[in-house]
Amino acid sequence: MTFKDPASYTDLSQGKIKHIHFRIGVDFSTRTLALEATYQMQEPVQGSLYLDTFKLGLQEARAGDRELAWEFDAQDDILGDRLHVQGLEGDSTFTLTFRTSPEARALQWLNASQTAGGSHPFLFSQCQAIHARSIFPCQDSPSVRFTYSAEVEVARGLVAAMAAEQVGVEEGIEQTLFRFRMPQPIPSYLFALAVGNLDFRELGPRTGVYAEPETIEAAAWEFAENETKIIEAEKLLGPYLWGRYDLLILPPSFPYGGMENPRLTFLTPTAILGTRGHLSLITHELAHAWTGNLVTNATWQDFWLNEGWTTYAETRITEVLEGKDVTDLHLAFNEKQLIAIMERVGMDSPLTRLKLPAERDADSFTTTIPYYKGCFFLQECEYAVGRERFDEFIQTYMASFQFQSLTTEAFLDFLNAELPDVFEKVDVHTWIYETGMPDADARHKHNSHLYDEVQQALDRYKQGVKPTEKQIQNWHRYQILSFLQGLPSKIPVEDCEYFDNILELEKRNDVAVFSYFYVIAIASGYEAILPRVEEFMGKIGRMLYVLPIVRAMIGTDGSRKHVRPLFERIRDHHHQITVNAMEGLLQRAGL
Ligand code: BES
Ligand code: ZN
């Protein structure tokens, strides 16, 4: 190995984990998991082994009948505690017994009142990027893959779901035991567990959905077409190698839109719009089954290999399923979004490079820059050699690196070997290693007549003519978003009220539209919006839409003083990851 993962204590020279067998007890009363994990290593290990942990209470380490010495010998707020297991004597297997902390970063424990049904508690995990270590000691780097099996014991009446194959259920008097196995090797960040009052509904031969009984009907309708998406994705990316593709609908505090946990995408309930209109989110998470889960970034500095490729695949699949007009609209929107985010972090910030800096805090550099910039770079590669050759390249790439992790440099070597002429036409080095965007004349422009229609409405607005309700009635959801995206950051309060009405925001129930609108309303001093903002913030955890609101409140004189108290009122409703992100924004603003 020629790289070191800055976000992990892992020392690959000591050996690599091959398989873990978990026994997991779920205790809602103490908000802890009690675990026993038996590790199998690729090779026998001599002496020491370093494992990543975060606030884990270790009870025992054994190799067969030998007790092993261990200590936590390094500590860091972000990396966590380094577990140093000692005295391994060429052992290939050992067992650790431990408990998670109620503050485990990967876990959110919800009271019954925070669920759709209101009668059962709920637990879910979110391990990406570096939170698996708060559930079990591991080599928490995406360059290490292992298989696993698990037995999960929960109180009767609750259902356990994992991003793995369910292989058995045993009902006891007070407890139910769920058995799982994950025969394909995964990196630790794709470990996932949820427990709640869950129903399951079959959707297609390989697809289904888990949700609370109150949500299952709406979810089954919304995602009925998932099988069609897999078929299209397979045409582009090769065979789907994970068996099933199910969804799990989480409570609204889930910090992301979706998380591509293998076999079981975790999804925000806000994706259920009642219109089957959130295609791009599912397409994105599904595409990760190849770009990310099958071929994985070796470190979080190479995150664009996951997200840029996935966003590119998403646009290709959208083109087939929704047509070129809609895809072009998405692309034009994404380009504007990319420039706005780059301007926010600074055009010369290292965060604008595709190859990210070596940082311990893998979460703090997860902006959407690698998504969009990575996608646009891959499009340039496609244009350089033509779609036919690029499509062949995609299939070879997937087949050559399946179940492996690679660095940006390894990818570029492969690109150079397979499609050397890309390097003649595209300034690859600038795209990957330079900040900002390559000059406009060195890249293709995204033309979209649907987007242009919105730009005309925006131009007229700037000249004092507001769009009418009739005019926007048939706008595509992304046209509405593009309109909000293009409005000046501050507008007259009467106009906020006007747009609130003609966009029929209340009826729409679309968090993306809410978020864009609330940001403008806050900056414009439209105070009538604040109770709705508070309600939104108390419920929705999807950071992509929540954090811009926090930023807007921080950046506006009238609302700045309200943001810390608001945060204190809502923090208990949110996942640790969301809480940490909000706390970070407030602290950096001196609040
Ligand atoms: N894998 C990401 C979510 C993620 C990224 C979790 C980094 C932890 C660290 C997921 O695939 C994703 O990108 N979700 C987006 C949706 C996407 C369509 C932009 C989200 O959550 O909004
Ligand atoms: Zn993604």
C-alpha cells in the first residue's frame, strides 16, 4: 500500500480484518448496544493490532482461551480512541466484548414520539464517513473490506434490519433474534443497522421497502418503479452484484437524503412526495451500488471517486428514464449550485479540488463539490472519446476494480492505460488537483431550454415584473428550484409573501423547495416565516437542506440572535452528526 488514511489509526502492516461475527443486544432503556465481536484476520497477526474506536466501553479481549492485554493508547476528538490489542501470537481470530456509548456518533436513538407511529422507539445507524468506530472496533478506513454475519436481539414487537441478507428470525418470549449475513466484502462505513416497528412490502423481484406501518403504503407507491431503475443501471454499469435492493424509510431526523447501505438504502421520509417525483435521489443511491460500494474510494480524500462517479451515473440514468430535457435542467441547476458553493468556501479553497487535502475530519469536508465537479469532469472525459468508447470504459472499470478500493492516482493510471487520448483533450491535472473550475472555454456549457425559461422569468423579475401563478403552474420541480436558486439573496418582504402564495409552498410538502425559500425569506427579514422555520428545524434532519437555513440565520442581523436558542430547543431531536455540524457552524460564527 502506498497511501495512509489520515482519518484512521489503521496500520495496514499489522494485518487486515477479513470477517466479523457480531452478537448484538439492543437496549433502548440505556441507549446502548451490548456487543460481542469475533474477528477473523486475513493473515495471522504477531504482536500488536490497532483498531479505531469512539467512546466504546471495552470489557474483554480474548484469543481462544487466552486473555489479551489491551489499552486505549491514543485519543483524539475526531479520530476517537486508538484501541491497542497486545500479545497476539500469530492468532487469526480473537473476540472483543464491549458496549457502545449513549453518545455513539453513528447511532440515533429515538423516543416513540419521534416516529411516525408514536408507539415504538426507533434506532438507526449512519456510519459514513468515520462513525462505524463508535459501534465496533474496526479498521475504519474504506481501504479495508470484510464480510460479516450478525445476530441481533431486540425486544419482542420490534424488527431489526441490516444492510445485509436476513437469514433467520427466532421469536422468543420476550425477545426476537434476527440473523443476517453479508457475504460480499464491505468497507466499515457501509455497516448499517436499524430497529423499529417495521413492516416490509415487496415491490418487484429484487426490490422491496421497509417502513413503519403508517408510512408503508405511501412508500410502496412512491418507489414502485425501482426495478426499472436497476435494469437501466445494469445496462450502464454492469450486473447488480448485491442480490436484493430494498429501501428503509427512516424517521425525518435522518441526516441525509439517502445513504447507499448495500442491499438496503436508508432513505429520508421526505423523499415521499406523493408524485414519484424524487427520481434523482433513488437513482443516486442505487448507482452507488456500483460507484462507491463495488468500487470504493481508498481514503476520504478520494471521495469524488464515490460521489462524482455516482452523480455522473445518475445523470446518465435520468437521461434514459426522464429524457434529455430534464437531465439538462438538472445539469444547469447543478452547475449554478457548484459555483455558488465554491464561492461560499472560496474559489481557492482546497475543498474545491477533486483530490481533497489530508484531513482527519472526513465529515467536515463533505461538501457537494466532489459530486458536481466530479460529474462535470467525467462528462468532459466522455465528450473527449465519445459515448460509445466511454461506456465501454465504464464497464471495464467496474469489472476490473469490483470489491476493491482505489486512490485518485490509481484511477488516473487506469484511465491513462485505457483511454490515453482523454489526456490530450482534457486538462486532467487541472480538473483533479487545481482549485476552482477550469476556464469556461476549456469545458462544455450546459444548455437547457427549461432552465433558460426560468432565467427569463428571473430577468423580468429583476426589471420589476413578477411571474404569475399561471406562468409557473406547469413548471418542473427543478424549474421551481432553479427559480429560487436564481433569486437575489434578499428581496422585498411583500415579494416573499407573493412567492410563498404562488408557489403554493404549504401544499407542496417538499423540503428542498422549503429550504431554498426559507433561506431567502430569512435573509429578506420576512419574519412571518420564523414559526415555520422552527417547525422545520425541529423535525427535518437532512443536512443538505437544514444547514443552509442555519447559515442564513447566522448571516442575517435580525435572526442571528435567535439561532443559538433555536438550536438548543431542537438539538435533542437530531442525530449526533447533525448536532455536530450545526454546533460547528455556530461556534465558527462565535455564537
Ligand atoms: N453517501 C451520501 C451521503 C453521505 C455523504 C453520508 C458523506 C456521509 C458522508 C449519499 O449518497 C448522498 O450523497 N446523499 C445526498 C443525496 C444526493 C442526491 C445529493 C443527500 O443526503 O442529500
Ligand atoms: Zn452519494
